[in-house]
Amino acid sequence: MIGGERLNIRALRGAVAERFKTQSAFAKALGWSDNKVSRLMTGKHSPDMEEISKITRVLDLSKERYIDIFYLPITSTNGDKR
């Protein structure tokens, strides 16, 4: 599972706004409740791999955009990126 801290919410919001304009339209396209999408967009829900796959398809993400949204660098406690 991808942790909420590993999700680039700003990039996800941008992709949703470009493609759907509203979170409600995005939720409908995913077949999810507005509440679930709201939790995702505020970092309160961490998507599992199946959900990530569905988000990727619905948003028609390029490889670069996918990496930007779902793969943030891990920073160690001393600030080094791993």
C-alpha cells in the first residue's frame, strides 16, 4: 500500500482539475463516493494498488505524471533522499 505521505496530493488535484474539473465528476468516473475521493484528496485515504491502477486509467496518466503523483522520494530522518 502507498502511504498518504507518499502521495503527491497537489499533483493529483491538478490532474483531476484538468481532466474532470470537479472532484464529484472524478468520483463518478471512478465509481466511488464523493466522501472517498475527498478523503483521498486530503491525504486521509491511502490508495491500494488496485485503486492506483483505476485512478491512473481514469485520469489517463502518462508515465511521468504517474511517477509525479505516486512516487515521491523517501527522505530519511537526516534529510537524505533514498
